[in-house]
Amino acid sequence: MWRPPERVRHDARPGIWPSAAEASASRLFSAVDVGPLKLRQRTWVPAMVPWRASADGAVTPEVLDWYECFARGRPGAIVVEATGIRDVPSGPLLRVGHDRFGPGLRQLVERVRRASGGETRLFIQLIDFLAIRRRPLATRFFGQFLRISPRHRAAFGDPAAPEAEVRSWLASLTPEDAAQVLDARERESLDFGERERVTDTHLEHIRELPVRLPPLFAAAARRARAAGFDGVELHFAHAYTMASFLSRSNTRVDGYGGNLENRLRLPLEVYESVRREVGGDFTVGCRFLADECVEQGSDPRDAAHFAVRFAHAGMDFLSLSRGGKFDDARQPKVGEAAYPYTGRSGYECMPSYFSDRQGPFGRNLNSTALIRAAVRASGANTPVVAAGGIHNFAQAEAVLASGAADIVAFARQALADPDWFRKVAGGHGSQVRLCLYTNYCEALDQRHRQVTCELWDRESLDEPGITRSADGKRRLTPPRWEP
Ligand SMILES: Cc1cc2nc3c(=O)[nH]c(=O)nc-3n(C[C@H](O)[C@H](O)[C@H](O)COP(=O)(O)O)c2cc1C
Ligand code: SF4
């Protein structure tokens, strides 16, 4: 992962933990309305993919155990990991693109209800993403993947040359000479692996996204509702399809790209289609970027505009993330796919303990505050969720007191200690396992290995009944905590 060159070390601090009485009088542990729902407290576990679904995207016992351990901590809400809305193979990523996923998802809802004593609200994050290929061997790229065009034939010097001849000529070039013949996109496909973009409107399935996506999101939301979820979070963040429509890099000329209004069109159409399908009494919100954190990317002013429009369209919450783009991702090894959390924007999304002067804690708060202020100034009361490096009570309380957000999300801190919420609410804050922000978990995520936390995954490995990772070396859920 990219790290700021300054490499200033920042350690998470416990701060002063509240007594049970102080916690119960706090903002953090007070209730908040999220559309038609009430959260019992303003705490939120945002989506985290743990790579535990079956190879065809179904809920497994390991998925159930993972969410049970968060539910036992009884946060205000949990958002289930990014879940694919299409019925297409996508590895062990959870899916909701067909009715056959319903029974597994229903079990997940029931497990969370039971484990949280009915106190935690459960949302599911709905995602669409475009195709990305692994970085190819140069021989395969020139021999098979590259689409030979008149430009390549002209460079070869014979406009009528047979394709095979052009391919073997290209494969024989030095990388420098080949780079002269290829255009920017072809060079990227060779160096990083081919990646589709929402601007590839010469491809029918990309051109048709504005027609295809609204019903796909709506059907996924209908299934989520039928499975018993309390709401859905539309994934409009990071490197995926909907974020790419919102991005300043979206130059589509069919009314779905270019200026702010056109970039917003599909996200709003997706929302409206979902709302029509599930009705007004089901929570629908979205997660999007306060800042893309890439050159010429959307900034917090763009995000404030989006937020106001989402709020007035009727969204029930606005959850803000940051960065996580392909644009600045590190070059993958041959045979691996580019990963959107390896560049500077990836660092901004999940900042780690070696940082710049500003540090990894609350890096998204200024932008979040600006966006929330714009929403409030527009007359909308939609709750805003803040995330990024929040780990102690005082910090979370300050986020709410300052008006930066209405709800505080804890991702890695909840992974380090899913009982954070129950411990702090009950006056047992001194027993919290504080996240180290080393991104051990994120490295597992990057390799699509079952995500665990270094603070507990080797503890009591001989405990009866625990499930271990595929390599047998790590436990998949933390030891249980009881007050
Ligand atoms: C293992 C892992 C998986 C993640 N998966 C998702 C995801 O599916 N969807 C999403 O919007 N964010 C995802 N994130 C980002 C987190 O939700 C969160 O925004 C980020 O980690 C910053 O918050 P934190 O500092 O509290 O960890 C993931 C983060 C981690 C560590
Ligand atoms: S592995 Fe655990 S301690 Fe390390 S960053 Fe992830 S959650 Fe925090």
C-alpha cells in the first residue's frame, strides 16, 4: 500500500473512557432517526468484505459467524459487505442478484437479530462493478488480447498484413518500441490488465448501463427487503460503477456524464427505481465519496452538491467515504489484478499508522463537515455518517458535538474489537482492544483471503468449536467477551 513519504508514526489512543452513566448521557449512545427507522445509538459498522461467501456468492456458516460477532457488540447499525446485484460469477463476494440467495440472506438477518437481542439495525450494501482482467504476460497480450487495428498494421508498414504477422511483430518489439505503437489505453491494458470504464460507450453493455442498472438495483433491494433487512446502502463510493458515474472523469456524452447534473443522473435514477420498488417505509441510503483524492477527481464541493440532491430526492442517510480509486493504483504483478486501495487514494480510504503530520485519524472529517453543512443549509435533515480512523469514545463524541456528522462509523476498530460498543456503553472501555491501524486486515482483503485481525486471530487456537482460516493458522472470529 502507498504511504505518505513523511512516515510520521501515529498510535491510536484510548483517551478517557466514560462510566456507564456518562456513556448513557452521551450523544454517541443517544438514538437517531434514519428514515423510517430509529437507531438505538449513533454507532455504525460500515461495510467490510471478509471474503467468506461461497465460491458462488452464497451466505456460508463463516459469513453468519462473522456478522454474529459484530451483532453481539450491539452497535446502532451494521452494514453487510458490498454484495453484488448481478447474477454473474464474482468469486467469494456475497451476491443478491437472484431469488436463490434469499434463504441464506434471511438466515443472516435472523442471526444478527438474535445476537444483538434485536437492538442492531441491519443494512446491506448493494454494489455493481465493471470487468477487470489480471495483468497479462506480454506474449499473451500481443498474441491474444490486443485487438489489432489499422493503426497497428500501419506501424508494421503493411495495411493488409495478416493479423498473426502483426501480432508476432508486436511481440518481438522491446517494451520501449511497443509503447510507441500502443495507445494509452492499450499500454494500460498491457501494464495493469484491461479494465472497463463507464466511458467505454462503444461497448453495448456499457452504453446500456443507464437502462440496465436501475432495475438491477431495484430487484436487489426488493430481495433484501424480503430477506428481512432493515434497509439498503447503495454503493456509490470507491472504484465501482456508480462512483465512476459521479466522478469528474466521467465524460460520457449521452446525458449521463460531463457536468454535475449529468453525472448525478444515473445515481438518482437508480435511487428512484429502488424507492419505487421498496416503498417509503424501507430505509434507503447511499455511500459515496467526500473526495476522490485523485488528480482531477471530484472534490468535497462536488460531493456537497451530490449530497444535497440525494437528500432532497429522499435518501434516508448519506454515508461518506474517501478515495479508493483505480486511477492511482499500484501496478499489479503479472497474473494479478489491479487493486484500488494501493495508491494514494487507497491510503486516504484506509489510512494506516505511518502517515503524514495530519495522521490517519479523522482524515475525512473536514470534508464530511462541509458536506453535512451544505445538506443542512439546503433545509434537509438527512443523517450523515462519518468514517475513518475513529477508535475512542472522546473522538467519536467530538465528531457529533462538532456537527461534522450525526452517526459515527467504526470499521477497523470494530474488527479489532467487535464488542467496542457494548464495552464502552457499559463502562468497560478500559477492556477495549484498540486497533493498531497497521492494515494487516486490509492486506488479507487485497489477496482475497479471509479477513481477520492480528490482535486476536492467533489467540486460544485450541479453543473448542472455533473455525479456522483455510490455511488452519488463524481463527476466524475473536474470543467471546462477557462483562
Ligand atoms: C477489510 C475491509 C473491507 C472493506 N470493505 C468495504 C466494503 O465492502 N464497502 C465499503 O464501502 N467499504 C469497505 N471498506 C472500507 C471501510 O468501510 C471504511 O470506510 C474504512 O476502513 C475506513 O474506516 P476505518 O478507519 O474505521 O477502518 C473495507 C475496509 C476494510 C478494512
Ligand atoms: S488487523 Fe486489526 S489491528 Fe490491524 S488494522 Fe486491521 S483491525 Fe486494526
